[in-house]
Amino acid sequence: MSRITRQQITQNSRLVAVALLCLLAACVKDKPDTTSPPPAGEGRQVYIADEGAMGNGNASLTVYNIDQGTVSNNVYAQANGGQALGDVLQSMTLLDGNLYLAVNNSDKITIVSQKDFRQTGSIAVPKPRYMLPVSEDKMYVSSLFYAQINIVNPKTMQVTGKIATDYKNTEGMTLLNGKVYACNWDTACSYLYEIDPIGDTITHRIPLAGRAPQQVTVDRDQKLWVLAGNVYKKKTASLTQIDPATRSILKSFVFPDQADVMKPVFNPTKDTLYYLGVNYSGGTAYNGLYRMPISATTLPAQQFIAAQPLQYYWGLGIDPVTGFIYLGDPKGFLQKGSVTIYRQDGSQVNRFDTDLGPGYFLFKP
């Protein structure tokens, strides 16, 4: 059976939960969007990928000016004559003054200028998920429903090749010490790929504590942390710390059976890992933001920031300069979402509205 995306799972669950959410939380109408594209180059910015509702082609881009505290929604459409961005904005990356937007269900990567957000190009890629620049003229792109990692030349905007993987649904990737480490979010997969980016070949398969690896990130000691699991397909979530030099497991953690865990992010000093627990039913069990030091020997028992009843978080980002925590609330993908910013002590800094489904944060250097 082919893998189902998190958003598809969410929308299936939503059919059951929508009535309850609307009755108890009172679905509200969106306010008119009166924002305009942000001025170029003024202040630090964070780009927010608003996924939109799958199949509706209403993905959008929000820009938050950190220094000025201003918000600009629907930036791409406003900068491109009202043109729609596409269907499901999954992730983003910055390269050579351009912002690359992986529009998953539209089978493309849209490229816009970082200065004015006008489109400068487009790359046809099947179901792009995440992008990883590995050199000036090479970028790896993972794909949903495909057993491959796409090789893209960002300068020519062409797909130049593919790395065949063992299973469909390639996911998160990271670059460390000249090697690429890539996840394959399939329930049959119990390892992490190590890839030589010069020869574009898989050189090793590193065993994990669980199945269906989805994201990999790096701590301050240059150790890999791999989050795995697919609760929908009865594969319990797990977290594995790996020494890339020896390709051995240093320690591992298994989450509670029904815990749906996603989007691990390190703080600026990379000594504390944050991640989301998502509960789509409207309950509070394993629902919110969690954090744990890399020295931990057990998983945290309680949320650091708990989601409220009838709420769950969909996006998580941490400002690499201030350490402030950004949490995206999709509001069940029923109305415009919101982002709340917290200090490292958990106190709230700010809150603002976005477009539909804020799920990914990219901080401008």
C-alpha cells in the first residue's frame, strides 16, 4: 500500500473532527488580506510556507519582518500579478539570492527573487518534498511516491539525474562532513542512507532503532539524530542518535504507541532538540511542543508548550539568532492559520495571522 502524506492523513481525520471543531471552537470567517509585499532587504525576515488545503491550489507565502514586527501575507501572488503559487507549499531553501519553493502537489519547484519575490524560474520535479544544496551547481530533492532522490542543477533549472532508493517516499536530508544523509519514509525502511554527493551514489545504509525515517538533523557534537515512525501505518515513532564516523547507534528512544511526532529542530547552540507531538482528535494527549537536551537518557514526560483542546501545531521553527520559537497553528486547515512566537523560557513574544496551514519556517541569514 502506498504511503499517505501527513496532510492527507490530517484531511482524512479532519472529516471526522470538523463538525466538533466548528461547533466547539466556532469556525470564523477570514478577514480580508490587506497586506502588501515587504520592502526588499529591510530587516531580518522569516519566510513561512502556508501549505494550503491539498487539491485546492491555494498555497501561499507569508513574510514576517523580525526587526519591524510586520507581516505580509500572500506575498507570491501579490508580487506576480495575482498568479497562484500552486498546491501544497512543502518546504523552502535559499540559494544565490533566490528563494526555492517546493510546491509538492503541483510537481514543481518555483524560484523567486529574494529581493522582490517575483518568479525567476521553475523546475519540473515529481512531488518535491525537501531540497538540499550540495554544491554550487547541484541540489538534491526528495520526492513523495517515488523511489528516488532527484539531482537538480539550480543554475540551469534542470533535473540532471536521479539516485535510486530502496523504497518510495524520500524525505528529509542533511549534509555533514562531505556526506549526505537521507531518509526514506517507508514502513519497510529501517535505516538511513549515506550518500556520496560527488558520485551521487548510496555508500552505506545505517541501521536505526525504528522504521520509516522521516527527518535527520545534526547536534553540536556532529552527531546525527533521526526521527522515524508512521503512526497511521502502525509504526511507532522513534528517535535515534548516530555517530556518523562509526555508523553506530549511540542511543535510541521509542515514543508512546499513539504519539505522532514530527519536525525536529535544534536550538541555536544545538544542544537541545525540539519536536512536535500532534493529536488530530481534539484531545491534549501527546499534543504540543516538546524539548530534550542531547544528554537526555529518557524522552520528556510533559510538553514544554502544550497545545490547547481542539488545537494542534503543524509548523516549528527556531530563530538561529535569538533562539525564539515559532509555532504554526493550522486551525484544522479550516481557516487562516496563525504563528505564535515564544522565548526560550516559554513566555510569549508575539502572535500573528498567516494564510492557510503554516507548516515550514525559513530564516533569512
